[in-house]
Amino acid sequence: MVYDRVRRRLGNISLATVYRNLDRLCSEGRLRKLPLCGTQSWYDGGVHPHAHVRCIACGAIADVTAKEFTRLDAAANAASDYDVAGHELQFYGLCPACDGTQRSANETRGAARSAGGAQNQDGRD
């Protein structure tokens, strides 16, 4: 996806050049590379301490910031023999758009059932 956006803007550029520059920006502390579960790596321009939430339906990712996250490093340090340098935290669930879709579909099915709609044995109306 990053490559496609860069290529549209700059034209003829190699995939290796794009990712080499992304890695350089990460090493300079201007980007963070996040290995998110179930997806390709995600490059985050927000280098401040924060967590992420990923939609299990569409894959959308959003930042989550809370003061409590900063205490996790100290708690892990106290609970282990490690000198904890940081952490990556990811939540997952349904984004507002997918949650609305899921709720609408569930409400529609629930309304049909409560109205006495008959279903075939295979579960279809």
C-alpha cells in the first residue's frame, strides 16, 4: 500500500527503495514499524507512546492513548528480571463502521425471528 501511494506520486521507483527509506526513517526515530497480528507491518508516524486498536472485520487501525499505558513498563520491570525498555500493545474489536454493520444485521435477524419468521432446517428463511 505504501509502495502504491509512493509510485503514484513519484512514478518509477523500486519497491526496495521505498522500504529502504521506510527503514531509515524508523532508525532515525521518525517512524515506528509495528508488526500487527494478522496483517503486514504497519508504519506509524506517531512516535509518541501509544497503543493501537485493530478492527477484526475490516482491518482498520487507530491509535489509543491512555496514561495507564506508561505504567506497564514499570509493572513489567517489577514483575521480571528484565530491564524493560518498552512495549507494543494492540487491542482488537469492531470499528464504529463495522460495529454498526454488525448491529444492523443482528437487529434485522432478531426482528425477523421475533416476528415469527419461519426458517428452513438449514437456517435460511
